[in-house]
Amino acid sequence: MSSPERRSRSGLAAAGTLALVLVATSAPAAEGRAVWIHAGMFSADENKARAEIVELLTLYQATGLNTLYCFDSLMAQHGKGWDFLAVLVDEAHRRGMTVHPVICPGHDVRLDGEIKEHPEWLIRGMKGEIYPNLNLASPGARWAEDGLVDVLCPMLYTSDARLFRSYVREAVRVGKGRARIYAGIACVSSHNKNTPDGVVQQVAIAREEGADGVAFFSGYSLGPEFRAALASAVFGKVPQRR
């Protein structure tokens, strides 16, 4: 591996400890306003689930979101017995939103070899503990340089505004000319517990640093207070409450 490639790989991973890479057929010009959701957020019953999807996507639309990244969206994953993804895509498209099924390329990572040289690539908890099942040595910058992906969503999960700014700046540097960068913002995660004002501030920072969008983690924690703050302060609409 050449030294520039090594620097860009470690730089992106260091910015967010792990970069999730998403493949799209084309990179949209509009600001990305994404949220991570999960099939488990919705009922197993198709009629109930469709109503829940309609309700939640209507709230997301009113908030100003335009992109959904969905875990366990395939039949073999969610086990609902009906085509959840088709319903989700249909309702999202009615609202001008895009849907990207999330396909995880791996699970446990061996904590040896090259990873020993770059411990900054590892996801860690708030007390510094390592999560082996969440860690992959990030190939994001290399994939982007090779034209394999359009968008990188680094997990920049922190409540520290100064640290978040440094993470975004590095991610944008690595992605420049290679891929669009959607800065990952967590409402609540194993790394942090944010506030509505904190999330609003991080959206502003992502814009100031030149990110192409933001991706909120996650649908489970993006509740009424967060949506209201985003809609009124940065996305320009006042959402309904749920």
C-alpha cells in the first residue's frame, strides 16, 4: 500500500472511527438529509406496518428529510412474510424520498495484523471498550477513489462540537473529488447522548465544513423534540408531533 493511500484510509477511519459506505446509482445534487431506520421499527402485520410507515414518513417529510437508510429490509432479514421493502419504497417515493437498503459487508474483525498498526480505526464505547462485531478496517476512501461508491457516511458520533468539526473537516478532505460526504450525527448512540440544540449545531457545522449532507442515527431516537428543532432551525418547516 502506498503511503498516500494509507494516509487517506486511516484519515477517514480516524475521522469517524468507522465509515459506512453506501452505493448509489447516481449522486444527487440536493443536500442529503438522511436517517438510519430498521425494519424492526414496524409491525409484522402488513396493514399495521403500512400505516406506521405512512405516519413516520409523513413526519420525516415534514421535518425536511429526503433519504432513508434501512437495515434488515430484505425478506430473508426481517421475516415479516411480506415485501416490506416494496411498501417502504412505494411510500417513500410518494414523498420524494429515496430508500437505500443497508447491506453489511462483514461482522467480526480480527484484532491483529494491520489493525494493530491503526487502533484509531476501531469503534470504541464511551469508556474506550472495543466492539469487535462493529469494526471493519475502513476501505471507504479507496473504494471512493476507485469509483465504486458515490456517498460515504462516516459515523461522527460525539456531542462535542469542536471534536465533531474536526471529524467533518477530515472526512470532507478525504472525500473531496471522490465521493459525497454525509456527516453522521447521532441523537443517541453508544458513543454519546445528544440534545436537539446539539444536533442543530452539528448540522450547521457540517454545512460550514462543506459536507454534502447529514445522516441521523437513528429512527429509534430521532423523536419529536429532535425533529421539531431540525424543522424549525435548519430545514425550514415545523413538523407534526407523534
